Amino acid sequence: MPIRCEIVSQDKTLYEGDVDIVVIPGTSGVMGILPNHAPLLTTLNFGVVQVRKGGDEENFTVAGGVAEIQPNIVTVLADRAENVEDIDISRAEAAQQRAKEYMEKGPPPDSDRYLAMSAALHRSNLRLDAVRRYRKGKKQATRQTEE
């Protein structure tokens, strides 16, 4: 018996389907959700949501949000989310470099801007790490990030 999984970001639905297990990065730790799980509401940490069905696995980066677990459905409402296969490595590296340069200058007078750049750095690090760890054809993805 499968469990329904829906992964939604602010602007689109990234995944919708029946799966065997959903692994989510809750703020209290990583959780594996199987069919007939007890109802639960949790906030999400920056991390990777793994969706497995049979021998297939899809991975999605999430940057905060919430997950609602019911016995027959897992709904992930992510602040930001992206399928690991869709991550543009060069764009993520450029964002990482911009954020690092900004952070090295020290805290600016506008603390909101500093916090935004800190979050951007955290997101770009997550995206690049997810590509290295989870993208199919890992050798090619790793080689591209090292160049």
C-alpha cells in the first residue's frame, strides 16, 4: 500500500504521486514516512526530501517550510524547493560566490540584507551539495562543479 506525496513550493507543484517512502529533513531530525504513519506536523530544515517508489528515487532540495503527515498522504509545503536534476550548477556556483564575497565584507548597516545573503549562501551550498550527492550521473555533475 503506497502513501501519497505532494511537494509544493511557493510557485509550483514539484511532485505529486504515490510512493513507498518519503524521507524529510525535519527540524528535529531526518524522518522516514511510510504508509499509515501517525498524523504529524513538522517544520522543515534546509535539506533534501527523498521520494522512493520501487527502485526509483527522486530528490528535492528544500529551504524551510512545513510538512503535514497523515496516514495516507505527505504534503510538503516548502519555502523554496527544487528537483536536484533541475539544478543549474553554474548558476548555483555564481550565487554561492556572490554570497561569499558579500559575507566576507562583514555585516553591513542593513542587517536584513546581511541575513538575506546568509540565507542565499546556505541555499547555494545546499543545492551544490545535493547535486554532488544525489544527481544521477554523479561523476559528470561532480566534474562540472570542480571546473
